[in-house]
Amino acid sequence: MTPTQEQIRKLSDKDLIWQKKIVASHLERIKLRDQWLTEEMERRSKDETSRHSNRRARR
């Protein structure tokens, strides 16, 4: 068993529930951040594609 697992095993029921809520909150924020990063990357990719298309059209 890892040190982290040993620490978790020693938590009271109340602390275990609290830790679970904290982790769920962190996961939700991480998922949202990942979503926003993906959206921004897609937006920039479209902008870059659009810029290249505009340059070709001007020639």
C-alpha cells in the first residue's frame, strides 16, 4: 500500500467524505479547464486556417 493509501485509510468517515467532495470539485475544474483549452486551440486553429486562406485569395 502506498503512503497516500495509508493516509486515506486512517481518515475518519467525516474526513473521507470531505476529501471526496474536494477531489470532485478539483476534477470538475480540471474538466472545465481542459474543455476551455480545447475550445481555444480549435478557435486558434480556425483563425490560422482563415488567415492562410485570406492570404491565398489576395494573390
